[in-house]
Amino acid sequence: MASPFVELEIGERVVKVTNPDKVLFPKAKKTKRDLVDYYVAVGDGIVRTLYERPTQLRRFPDGIEGEAIYQKRVPERRPEWVETARVTFPSGRHADELCVTELAQVVWAANLAVVDFHPWPSRRRDTEHPDELRIDIDPQPGTTFEDAKRVEPVVRELLAEIGYVGWPKTSGNRGIHVFCRIEPNWEFPVVRRAALAFAMEVERRLPKKVTTAWWKEERGKRVFIDFNQNARDRTVASAYSVRARDDAAVSAPVTWDELPDVETEDFTMTTMPARFSEVGDLNAGMDDAVCDLRVLLEWVERDEKEG
């Protein structure tokens, strides 16, 4: 017997969704069709955040209680309108990763049980030069989301001091991400060093609450500013990505002013569509707020001189 399916008109495409009633989130009682409908509801936001970026896929064919498949290469058998971006690895090998330019491609991926999307901080036209600086506020064992939020005012203050515009979001789990748009003029190691310089300044201002220690055993019960998320091949879940949690929480863009009062659990597959309908894509202006990385590169030079 053929598998049940529905066909959805997504823009100019018709996308087939197979086994739409398959449960992917048992405790939240969310199906594959629910996942698809969610991504359609936040369509403008998810397309904007993934646009033209090589994107790795986290699939759960047997639901989130089953094995996760972290997939870099898109299947060779795919519609001709599913676009790709080629990235290379230090080994010399390469991968053709999903490159979203329209919502139908996101829906096609959701049909493969892709729960969350992990884009590169660079775009297809030049994958070796990031256009995004990522500040990852990552609570360590013994610390919480509340501790991450206590770091936020200093991150916000510091960005303002150097004239940067930061775009915060919940990670959809325990942490907070802040992205800054930059010009794609520098390779990954340079951007990573700039991110480290920023993290070290946050640590100087909050030495009892923040750490940049690379070794986990040295971090203690402090919040780690994970500068290494700016290294080549490292990715984080995008804004609007659903996370593989029982409550189907999503990574949600938020304003600086509301961040102190939000909880990860406020934003789920159930609640996010209404919020998106009300506030739209809070990241819509990111591409127009390009920050000058040279400000942080001066800090890099200062820190290196100081050893």
C-alpha cells in the first residue's frame, strides 16, 4: 500500500509531504505536518535567516526520541529546484549542502524530518569569508538560562560602546545567541579571534560570572562565551529552528528589552506562529546593520601585545 501523502502549494512549487500524521514529538503530540505548517507560518523569517547559506540538517526520521542524523550532504535524488552550496573540508573533500532561497526548500527538508537547520555564517558566493559574528552565551553545568540572561546587559552595553548592532535570540535550549552582521572581508580564523577578543572583554567585566576558558574543567560554574562557534565548519541552530525537545521549543529572535523576562519555554511550535504574525521577523533589518570588524581587531592586537 502506498504511503499517505499531501501535496502543498508553496509559492510556485508543489511539495509532497509523505506520512504527514507521523508523530515526531510524542510528548508535545506534534506530527510531521505540524512541523511543516510551523515552518510555513514563519516562512519569511526562516528563509531570511538561511538565505544563500550552506546549511547542515539535523534529521529525526523516527521522531526526536529516535536517532538524530546530522546531515551535511543533501540527497542526490531531490527536486531540481532544491539548490545547494558547495563547501570544502581540510581533507580536500567537499559537500553539497542545502542552500535555501525559497520557502519550498525548507518545506521539502521538513518532509525529510529535518527538525532544525544549522547554517554557516557565510554565504554561497564566498563560503570562506563569514558575514556574521556569533556571540554564544552558553551556560555551563551548574548554571542556567537565568545566569545567561544576567550576562546579557554587559554584552548589550559592550556592543553599544563599539557601535555594533546585535540581534539576540534564544538558542531554543539553555543559552542565548547574539549575531552581528559584518562585511565578508575576513577569513574564519580572523573572525574567531575577534569573537575571542569580545568574549575576553565580557569576562573582564564579569570575572565571577563569565569565562572564556577553553578546557571545561577550568570553567567552573560560570557562563562560557563560546567564541569557537566562529570557527570554520562550526554551526548553530538558526533563528526559527525547532529544537529536538519534548516541548518542541524553537530558537526565537527577541528584542533586547524583552530578553530579561523571557524563558526558553515561551517559544514553541505552538506559540511561535502567533508571535510571528504579531511582531514579524525581528531580524528583518540585520543585513542593513553591518558592523566594522576592525574595531574588534584592534582589541585582538591589544590582547596579543599583552600576551
